[in-house]
Amino acid sequence: MFTLAFSTNAFKKHSLEEAVRSIAAAGYPAVEIMADTPHAYPAKFTPQDRLHLKNLLASLNLAVSNINAFTLFAAGDTYHPTFFEPDPAKRELRILHSLLAIQLAADLGSKTLSLQPGGPLIGTNLSRHQAAQLFAQGLNRLLPTAHHHNITLAIEPEPGLFIESAAEYLEFKSQYFPNDPAIAMNCDLGHLFCVGEDPAAILRAMPREIAHIHLEDIAPTCIHQHLPPGQGAIDFPAIFSALADIHYTGYVTVELYPYESTAATIAQSAYTHLQQLLSTINY
């Protein structure tokens, strides 16, 4: 059976401690930590901060499902700086941030670190081949540290970015990292739905590539807007059936970052909905 978690990136209007306490109060046994401002930006998250967070998590009996290093608001925005910025200094910012996030994952006991899939190609003048090479170069900078700490680098396909789909992820990995289990996929089920892939089919087809799962609902229009479970067109029973079939025992993190003003309420309602749904399924 998988373990449900909720991401602190819905709580950007709250402190990390408030976010963690709210997620525990909603009933989740695990939490995904946002490795960015205003929560656990690794460059400024001190040893004292880390110890305080570890003690807080222990007191609340919360595990860490994943460290989310996708965004970099502290130095840019949702996507920038990317792994293939035209400016090498900006690429270096992304790489150094990711290296520090690996250490944060190790410090907090997370086995996975989710990463942007390169970034958006719009505005770069790069071919797909050039972008892939720069992304692979960046990942190669991260791998020695990831190997040392036994952390899996989980690439998250996203609509509109260099790697949008599970198929594109697999093509990239097969070309550049075919034999390295430290490179895997952060399987955001809503993102796959947005680009026309069947999330349940992907789970069944690529179980060994899935390091961690993000879950949200998506409207029938396939517009990339995260919705609370039950408010869109995602077939959750089919997904849970697929997870059972592949014997997935990792973390499934609910990611509802658009709901900053109602984060605690949304976290609670999502947990209640998913628990009710799971109770009707022979998992």
C-alpha cells in the first residue's frame, strides 16, 4: 500500500512549521518539503533550522515523502534559472541549488528529490538535442552527490517544458542515463493526463522508473490547472488499481499549490475524499 502525503508548496502564505502542523492535523502520515522560499530554501536553511524541522516532524510522526526542488523563487521564478539557461552563471545557480537540495534530502531522510525537466525551451534558441545535452551535463554534476547520499533524482515531466511526457522522459533517460537507477521519474499523474497520456497505463508500463508520485485532479479540457481530487476528470479508481497491480509502496503526494489562501482546508478535504475513495476499493 502506498503512503499519502501533502506538499507544503500549497502553504506559501504560511511558515514551514505552520504548513507541517496543518498537514499533520489533516491526517497525512507524510509531507513533501518545498526546497525554496518561503520554506526550506537550502542555501539559507541552517543546521539549526534542519534540526528544528526534524524534531517537529518526529513529534508529529510525519515522514518526508520527497524534497521538491522544482521551483527556484529565491533566485528567479517557477522555472528559471533552468538547467539550460543561455547564461552559464545562471545554469550554475540551478545546479548548485540542486546540489544543496540533495544534502537537504539526506538531512531530512528523504530518498527522492524532484527536479524540473530541464525547463522551458521557449526563449532559448536551443534545439531539443542541445537542450538535452545541457540538461544531461547538469544531471551529471549532481549524480556523484546523489549516489553518495543514496538519493534518487526524480525528473518531473510537465506540460510546456522540455520533457512533457513519460515517453519523452524515457527517451531522454534511455539516451543519456540508461543504466543509472539514481535517475528516475517524479510521476505527476495530472501532468501526464494533460499531455494525452493515460496515467494508469503509464504506471503499469514503467513501474521501475517511478521514484515518487504527485497526484491532483485535472479538468476534462486537459488544461494544466491542479484541482482537488474529485473535481476533475482523473480516474482515481483506475490509478489506485494500477498502483496495486505494480505493488507500489512508495509515496503519493497530493500537490495543490494553487490553493494558497485555503491550503489547510484543501489539504483536509483532499485527504477525506481520497480516504473515502480508497475505502471502497479492494487495494
